[in-house]
Amino acid sequence: MFPIETLVAIAIFLITYALIIDERIHRTVAAMAGAAILVILGIVPWDAMLEHIDFGTIFLLMGMMIIVNVASNSGLFEYLAIITAKSAKGSPMKVLFLFSIVTAVTSAFLDNVTTVLLLTPMLLYIAKVMDLNPIPFLMAEIIASNVGGMGTLIGDPPNIMIASSAGLSFNEFLMIMGPIALVDLLIILVIFFLMYRKNLKVDETERKAIKNTLDSLDEKAAIQDIELFKKSIITLAFVIALFFMHSSIGEILHLVIPFVDPSMTLEPAEVALIGAALILIWSRQSPEMVFEKIEWPALFFFGGLFVLVGGLVETGVIADIAQFMIDNVKTTGEAMFVIAWFAGIASAIVDNIPLTAALIPLIHDIGANPATAIDTYPLWWALSLGACLGGNGTAIAASANVVVIGIGEREGIHISFMDFLKIGMLVLFITISVGLLMLYMMF
């Protein structure tokens, strides 16, 4: 029999999740209310609540939202969007493919949220200019960002956590998960084509009309403030460079400033906040106007969601389910299958960061058990596969999903939970199946 606090935590989580799906109550309100009840009942103590909230994710989101909001005032994203759209020669499907590829590649070297914050304003602008439904473009962007983020160590937070705990290198991720991400990207492009070919189909007359409309746009005229435009590009380049160097920034600075500790590193959230402070100081933009455009509902939704999952962690629900799954496997192949699918399906329901944190010690326990003949090395890749691609399952499964949907809602574009689920779960099952097959072939 489960302890009463465990049953209450499960009930609150399920009720909150039902309210999120129902959508009659805003998902942010539902998540915050569920989190508040857990804290009031003491299931998640106040001090533990602060531990469960991933402030690194919250501040990373906030910092990048500030940078993007300031940069958008210069016309930077309209400029880039026009150039990208023009290269598609008036074909809506080519626009979708181009943005999907750009999103996936960028997500491999920046975190997913940063990528979608940069690209979503461009997509919405182009969809408006082309007079097309923006939902197919936004769905493709979300899915491509999660697939691309799987390909490198720095592309998705679960990969960073796995690499840190298992001692895996950047090159290992690139060589093992990179090809899987590439194959899955090609597959989802085919899925997008089959799914959206009717929605984005235009005849030759319409295509020429769209091409003429796009050709008539002057990307240079889209620049509203040339000085802010230049400052935005420099700031973004600086932030991207810091993202690449954040793990070795101490070694680099030590060469110039000897007293700097060479082992010093910067967290991604620190990089985002440094960039936000830099562009605010340099641009002299009104902070009140910039802060008004921050997606505060998305940030508070994540805070509430972290606490809800924290209730399951505090009561041992996630660990118990995962342990039960692991206890029933006998071979490396079975363990890969169970971990990938458990992580994938569970990540579609709860945030993949605390889920990854719960599964990492279990994999270590398997390796430390002399009675088992399971090789744990392939299990890390199975965990990465499931945790990253599980983010495509539902509208709230990954940070990028929530941010894109939130930006869309501000523009009057609504993607319902169920509409997302129909596409997301299909993509989840196909991409994880293909990824598992490739991992079996490798190991």
C-alpha cells in the first residue's frame, strides 16, 4: 500500500495534468495551483521546492528572452526571415524545410530554447507575409529543435547531465547521437511533407504571386535601427561564442589573466544573463518595455511544473517506477529498450530534466551490480535518445514547446494540447524506434 502522501502527490499531478489538457484553465494557473497545494500540504517542503525548481532553466529562458526582445526592435529577425524566405522561391514547403533544417542545426550547437526564441519571430513574420497558416511552421520548428538538440552534448540539458555523470565527451556525442539526429531529421521532413502537403500546396499562379510578394520585400528596409541592428548581431555572436566556450572559459581567461582559476566554467544561464545585461547597457533600450515582452506565463509554468514533478520525486514515485522497470531486464539489449521507451514516454508527460536526474543513478547502480552482465555504456545513449525525443510527445514535454506555443498565443495563434498530441506522439514513436534500431546496430 502506498503512503498517503504518495497517493496525494500522484492525484494532484494527474488532476493538474488533466486541467492542462482540458485548457479551460490556463496551463500556467493550473501548474501554479497544483504546486501551491503540494507546498501547503508539506509534500514538497519550502526548502525542497527551491531545490526542485531548475533556476538554471528559468534564468536561461529569461536572459535569452531579453536578448531576443531587444534585437527584435532593430528589425534583425525580419531581415533574416526575408532572406531565408526568398531562397525558397515562393514554395511554402521549401520554407518549412529550410526553417526545419536551420532549426535542427542551430539546436545542435545552441540550446533548444535559445534557438526557438531566435527563429519563431522570423517564422511568424514570413507566414504573415505569405498569408499562410503558421501552425505547420511552428510545429515543424518545435519538432526539429528537439531532434537537432539530441545530436550534441550541448544541444539539450539531459545530454549535458548525462555527459557530466558518465564522463562522455563532446566528440562521443557527435559521433553516436549525431548520425541518429541526422537520420531522424530526414524522416521528420518526410513526415512534414506527407502531413502538410495539402495545407501548404499552392498552384503555379499562387507560387509566382508569393514569390513576387517576397521579391518585392526589401530586407534592408526591414532594418528599423541600424545601430541597434549591429549591436544585436555583435551581442548574439558574443553569446553564441560563450556558449561554445562556457566549459573552458577559465582556461581561456587564465592565458590572459593569470589569477583566474583555469577550472572555472560558466553555466548556460550565466551566459544568457551576461548577454542580456550587455545588450541592455549597450542599446540603452527601456528595460520596462523589454521586460513587458518577456514570456512570464511560460516562466511561471515551468516553475509550477518543476514543483509538481518534485512532488513525485519527493515521494519516490519516479524512482520506484524506474527501478521496477530496470529490475525486470536481464540483457543489455533489453535494458536499452526499456530505458529508451520509459524515458521517451515519461518525458512526454513530465519534464525531462528531473526525469534524467532520477534515471542516471539507476544506470550507475546497474553498472555497480556484479550479478548483472549488462554493459552500461549503451544505456547512456538510450537515455539520451528517450529523454530528448520524448520532448516531441506533448505540448508541455519540452521547454522549446512551451516557449513557441506561448509566443504563438501572444500573436493570436492557438495550438491545442490534443492537436499537438496527434502529431507529437506519432513523431515520438517513429524517431525513437529508428534511433533504437541504430543504437542496436552500433552496440
